Amino acid sequence: MHKNLTRTIVSIGIGITIGYILKQQLQTYQKVTPEKALIMAKETFKKSGPISGSWIYMKPEEIEQNGLLYTAYRGGITRNIDGKNHQYEFYTDVQTGAVIGAVQTE
């Protein structure tokens, strides 16, 4: 009886350890989803004021930014400032979700 309990406890410990290691490895190689990238971009833009709309393309694009090549999602943010809508287009890195470029389009 004691031997079976020990095996069960060891098996559970090994299973938890393997699960933890696999989770860490998957997070290392997993790309940010477009939805998550949009949420992260909105959080970044909200630091400078409220936003009234947003969008993101689901298909990543290759872009060059500051002499570096990135795979990025392209999206947009709308802000209403003094009764006028201002549009911003941005790119977020597929690997990290970080905003790597933004320009005002109107």
C-alpha cells in the first residue's frame, strides 16, 4: 500500500513538472494572436488619452522599420479629440505584441 502511494505521488510530481516545462516552451515559441496584439496596442494608445475605435488585420505582413525586418500585424486606432476624429495606423510585432511603429493618417 505504501509503495503504491509513493509511486502515485512521484507520478503526479513528474506530470506537473513536465506540464510546467512544456507550458514555458510553448510560451517561448507562441506568437501573439491578432486579438491580443490589438488589446496590447489599445493599452499603449490609452496612455495618451481615450480611443473611440480600433481594428486590426488578421494576416501578418513583412515590414521594414528603422532598418530592421519585422513580421507584424497592421491595425488602426481612432481618437476623438476636440470633436474631431483622428486616425492612427500602427504595426505590432507578431512575436511580442509591442507597437513598433505608428503614424497619424488624418
